[in-house]
Amino acid sequence: MTGSNKVIAVYGATGNQGRALALSLLKSKQGFKVRAITRNPGSEKAQELASLGAEVVKADGWNEADMKAALAGVWGFWLNTHHHDPVVHVPGGPTDEDLGRKLVDISADAGVKVFIYSTCESPTEFSGGKTPVPGMDAKHRVELYARERKEFDSVIGAFPGWYFENFITPEYTKAFGGFPMFPDEEGIYTFTTPLVGGEGRVQTISVADDFGEMLHGMFLDPMRFKNQTIQCLGDAFTYEELVKEFTKVSGKPARYVPMESYEVMPTYGSTVLVELQQIYHWTQWNGGLFFGRPDDFDTCHNLKTEARKDKGLEPEPLTDLHKYFTEHFGQK
């Protein structure tokens, strides 16, 4: 199968991760055919992908017939399941892990050769059960399950850090004191979270700018990364550096106020915030190493560079804090 007829199916192609990958692959000089899988092909984002050359296919991951049809003739499959979808939190109902395993089986049986999965390392395994993060642990188990399917030539786990995009999402910023979108009653943009642990550095990535190109790079040479879990990050910084950079580029006052403990972090009944509370516990135990291991910027930069080369673009640095905040909060 040549590059010009390799079909890469992107699950959840209108979500943050899937869209970033689809947009990058659509500019590939390899001639990959992008099959954008979505539950709503009539959405604005789906129609945008179609206008750029993607084959937009309607499918629901829980529907086996849908997915068999969507994966027919596919060489590469990108999978990211939403483990905070309310449907996987119904007591006694199917879980995100159930969905992940189901889609592993369907894609293996369909003849997919390269399976790349949005994953995590397992805090439970690293800590010997002291700091479980059930959502992360479950994704890790799905990745290991996929490696057992011999039909795949290569299984790769892509493990993204904290999203830069969270800083421009009101639901997140309000949960952490309002920073960097909403000032407090004193007119200060206050960021408040538990401490990370270790040196306090937070591994962060721009999904739109970097993550899609990193995934693109994995599809260019999948055997090189077979059975590996790849860290995906663009920068790492402390919360003190975060608020200082915001003030520098925006001219607005900001401060970081640490919480006394991860246990006092408010969760408001949100599964996302419950998991973040668990993650702070994990990183404090592990010396601030969110990925479980020291940060690997070289692999991230090389993947991005290879993807840009494939698109006929000049190399560019990974997106760092200064670049992202200047773009979104810099003084006009």
C-alpha cells in the first residue's frame, strides 16, 4: 500500500485532538486519505474538514455496525475516547475502558495496521497503588490490551500533557480562580491550585499547534514507535512562572495562590475536577513527574519537525508559554 492510498481514520474528528490531527494530515504530501469519523457530520467543524478533502463518515463508537463500516479499508486509526462523557459514568453501565477495548477489537478485526491511541501512563502502577487515578489507569490498560492484538503492525500510545487550551476555556479558568480570563474582586487575575510537587513544573501542550503534528509524525514512521507510550508536550513551567508571564505580556496583575492540599480542591461534582484532584495527589507523590518519567522534549520536537517537512513547511519550535500567552493575551 503506497502513501497515496493509505486511509487514516480519525475518531472524534471534530474534537480538539482529532481535529488537530485531521487538519495536519490533510496537508501531507504523502497523499494520505483522511476519514473523519463523527457523530454529527453536519456540524460546522465536520463540514470544514470535508471542504478540505476529508471523507466525513457518521459513526457512533457504541454502534458496532457503524464502526465496522467506518473502518473498512483503513490502514491507520487514531482513537481518543472521552472518559468524562456522562454516558460512561452511569452506575452499572459500560465504561470508557469498555468502549476502548471494543474499538480495539473492531479495528483489529477490520484489518487496521497502525493503531495510535490517546493514552496515559498508570499512576497506580508507578506508585504501587498509593495514588490511583482511575481514568488514567483505565486508558493505560486499553493501550496494553491493544498491544496484545497481533493484527496490528504497530500500536502507539500518545500521552498529552495539560492543554494550553484550558487557559482559554471559561469552564476551566473559573474552577481555578478565574485566571487568566476573569479578575477577582480585587481586580487581580488569581490562579489557585494544589501544588504539583517536585520542582513544580507543569507539562503543557498546545493541541492545535503541536499535538496534531506530533501524531502526524507518528503515522509517518509507525514502526519506530511500536509498543511505546510517547510523551507529548511543548513546555514545562511553574505556576509562579505562569502568572509572571501573563502579567508580562498582558500588562495585567496576576498571582498564584497555592491550596493547602489537593484534598481541599473544590470539585463541584465534576468528574473532570475529581480526576484533577487525583492527579495532583499523583504528581505530589511522584516528585512532579506527570508523565511518570522525566520530560522528553526531543522526541516531541522531532515528531513535529517530520510532520512539517511532510507538509512542505519549515521547522518551528514547540509552542511555549511565552508564545501561547502572547498570542492569546498579549497587548494589542
